Amino acid sequence: MKATPTAIADVLVIEPKVFGDARGFFYESFNQRAFNEATGLDLNFVQDNHSRSRKGVLRGLHYQVEQPQGKLVRVARGAVFDVTVDIRPTSPTFGKWVGVELTEDNHKQLWVPPGLAHGFLVLSETADFLYKTTDYYAPAHERAILWNDPAIGIEWPLDGLDGEPALSAKDLQAVTFAAATGA
């Protein structure tokens, strides 16, 4: 397993060792010891989640104001553009974002530390998105930042979509980065 820092140092791209041949492939999608060694972290994951979405669905940018969740995310089927936004006021990368394409073929995972906002856009016809969390989902504490807030300037790969991304009712009510963070 290999862990590579991104422009937000605490956000890591995780690449497991994949063993493939003419029959297909095998890899450990998670191994606590290998994860700890590669990242230098010692975390306790408490919940696994699985979502399936169609092309053009955008989920996020979500975070929890209490019980912040660290997330280890990956795609089992399809492809997504996965985005993390640093909303920690004391961080040197406050207000910055990173985006990584996660696909069933590249097997990459992304570690999103607690206290950051997270979202993804489905690029394939459908995508199965899986993630482990370090704290439980707390709907009363969940918040959302506007996916296209110009103050953040995320460069979403919207080519090939018919119009705007499909959003949930919750995400349609998302607030600006400034309203969310007081910046």
C-alpha cells in the first residue's frame, strides 16, 4: 500500500497493491496494519457506507459540525471525481480544494480527514461508491457547502453532462463557503 500526500497535506491518495492476471485481479481494499504503516495514522473505523449513483449526480460538499467524520473512500464500480475542501480555519490550506479521479480500474482511495468537506461527481453511467468513517453519521450535525461556490473555485469535470449536475434536496439548500466558515 502506498500513501501519497496531496496539495492538502492531510488528504492522502491511497494505492493498494493490485495483483492481476488474465483471470482478473485481487487486492485488499483495507488492511488496518498496512494502512497504519503507509499513512502513519492509527484510526478506528466505525461505519461502512455504500452508495450507487447515476451519471451526473453530485453529492456534497458535506461535513459534520459535531462528530466530524474521517472518510476512506473508493469506487468499486464506475468512476467519480472526488473532491475535498479544507474548512479548518487554522489550517494553512484553509479554503483550498483537491480533486482526484477514483475509478474501478485505478483502485485509488482517498483519505479525507475529519473536519474537511467532501463531495463527488459521478462520471460513469453509474458508480458504486464505498467509504469507511471514523465516526457515526449524525444527520442533526450534517451541513453542506455549495458545490459551485466561486470562492472555492472547484474545477468540476462537467463536460459530457446534459446541463447541471443532479443534486439532492439537501444539497440544493447548501450554503456558501463564507456562510459555512465565517470566512
